[in-house]
Amino acid sequence: MFRRTVLRALGVGATWVSGFNASMEVFAQSGFPSKSVTIVVPFPPAGGADVLARILATYLSNLWGQQVIVENRAGASGRIGAAHVARSEGDGYTLMMSSTASLGKDNVAQFAPIALVSAAPYVVAVNPKLGAKTMRELISKAKAQPGKLTFGSSGEGSASHLTVELFQQAAGIEMLHVPYKGTGQAVTDLLSGTIDLMFAPGQTVNPHVKAGKLLALASTGDQRSRTSSDLPTIAEASTPGYAAVGWFGLLAPVSTPAPIVQKLNVDVNAALSDPNIEKIMLDSGAEPAQTSPAQFGKFIQSEIAKWSLLETTLQSKKKS
């Protein structure tokens, strides 16, 4: 359901396959890929980007008959890995599984969008020790103890950070931010009770929710998630008008030729429409997308504009 909303906003239809036949003719002759392909994940293992990269890598390896390697290059909220990919040769053999954190106004022009892999709301996950079973209870606790409740994120300026900042503004509360070097470390501390809550990709927290180790209070989308239809949105549960999306997508260096980008787009979209891949993703809490390179590029620009405005507001607040 949430996926359909995103795709309608992008104007996605049958047009993304234009050029498909020409692209296939070119690559029937060139034999791309003719060697192993590396997908760089600019975050530590076990996070949302890492999980999705490995799902895609398995499918594409089988499709191409070539090894697809997932390489984690973490640091600086995704910027170290992004810089490595941007400097790589634009031949289609070095790609990046990106998210909000690794892209911004300063570096987005260094990349060629390939395909949006997943666009899904985050899950508001809390440690049961917090004693909040609804969003209204969470807000009440935060208002009673300004700056005391702690929320984790995958890093300063990451999507899991900014989605909470947006919520704090909308709900009129203040909590303490604890940034980590990746989602995996943050979830580990959430499970132990070191931090109270986190807005996290479903694929990283849903297994712990099902095991009873964490509580899921809401999702951050404008509609209920396909993966957790019984979970209310934040807008439903407590804060009308609030909505935010977590996304992951595949990019290449900007110098990558258009036919290679098109070939990669077609094959990634084939993976995302495969029933087995769709089930694996949905079971893990990720909602498959389906876009052309141009549509994904448009989506990236809209996300950068949205979060850049919030970051400017936060920086002004820190200075005052």
C-alpha cells in the first residue's frame, strides 16, 4: 500500500521499460557483466542496506552467472563508502546501495541513479522496559521527562536520526539522540535497554518484535505498511500529519554509460518483481519498489530537499 503511494507520486507506469529492447541488444553483444560486480554498502553489516544488498546480490549472481560481492565500507554516516564509489570507474562493476544518509546536495551529482530498491516506513521500536505500549504513552513519558528518553540512530544526519527529529518537532517533545556507527549496533543496545527507542527499518527490528524482545508502537508512513498492516501509523496513533519514509536504492558513478545503467535497472527491477524475492523482502520488513533511473533520480532530489530543510533548522537550533 505504501509502495503504491510512493510510485504514484513518481508517476511510475509502464514507461520505465522504454529502451529495454535496445538495451538488451547492446548487451547481448557486449556480454555485460563479464566479471564480478561489487555492491558497496557504506554502512556496517546487519543494517537495512546490507540486508537488501545481500538479497539482490544472490539473485543477480544467479541471473548473470557472475559473482556479486557485497562490500561494507562504513564511516561518516555513509559518506566514506559513497566517496569510494564516486571515485570508481564508471563501468558498472562498482555500485552502491544507498540511503538518505550517504547522499546530499554536496555529492548527489557524482552518482547515476539505477533503481529504487525499497521505500518503506520505519518502525517505532521500543525496549519493553520503557513501559510505553502506545505512541501517546511514549509522548507522555517524553513530555514528563524532557531530554531524558534516549533514541538511537545509525549515525548523525542519517534517516533514522532525522525521522525522529521530524517527529519531535511535530509532537512537541525533546529526547536525547545517541548516534551509532550503523543500525546493527543501535539495535543491539536497544535490545539491552541501553537506549529506549529507535525508528528503524522493519528488516532490522521485526524479527525481535516477533520474538517479544522489542515492542513496535507504530510505523512512520502515511499509510499502513504492507509488512505490518496491524501496526498503526504515527499519524493515526498520535500525531496527525506526520509521515516519513526510509529508502534504499542502487547507484553507480556518474560516468557510467546510460546503456549500462539501463541494463542494471532492468535486471534489478526483475529481481524486485520476482515472487520469491518479494516474499523474502516483505517477510523481512522491506517493501520492493519498481522505478526507472529517471524516476529514482527525481525521488532522490525530493528526499534531499526535504531532509536538507530539516537539517538547516536543526543547525540553527544548535547555534541559538
